[in-house]
Amino acid sequence: FLVAELVGLQVRDVSEPDGVVGEVSGVITHDELPGGGGGGVGACDILEIVVAGQTDRSVAEKSLVPFVPDIVPVVDLEGGVLFLDPPEGLLEVTRVPQPKQRRGPRGLLMPAPS
């Protein structure tokens, strides 16, 4: 699969096909992982999934899921969906909390020097 084909796919759990887990927002290729794409044991691409129910994608929580056949058994490009069969707790353990967005400057701002 090409990265561009995966980004934007809806993500569902095989045990609850009608329930949406989230959406693929990116793919971290094995070449981008620490240690470089040495292709060693366990080297695989990682799906970045924005957890469902969040509207502001810039601060949304994401889960990082290995893109391997045991966890992602079905990718339906025509249907715009991929199905996960994650081990229990995987989505919670791999969740990456995003920092809260600051609402603006606090305190006094000094005028810029002229």
C-alpha cells in the first residue's frame, strides 16, 4: 500500500464492525523509526490513528498501531476502511496524548523595541 492510500481511511475494530475507532492520519514508515530502516526483527510501519470523537485534529489524541497483518487483517481501499484486530489494551497503551493548546499569552507583554 502507498502511504497516500492509507491516510484518511476510517478505522474499525473487527469485533465491532459498526463502531468507528478513528481515522488514519499518518503513517510512520520503518525507515523513519529510530535506528533507521535496517529491516531488522520487528521493523514495520506504524499507523497513526486519530481517536474517534475528536474534532480538533491539531490537539487530538492519537494511537500508534503496528501495520502488520495480525493487527490489521483487512484494508479495503474501495470502501475507505481498514479493520483492526488489536490485542486487548493495544489502543490504550499506544495512545499519545497531545499537549493542550494554549489559549493565548499570559501576563504582561512588553512592547517591542523600536
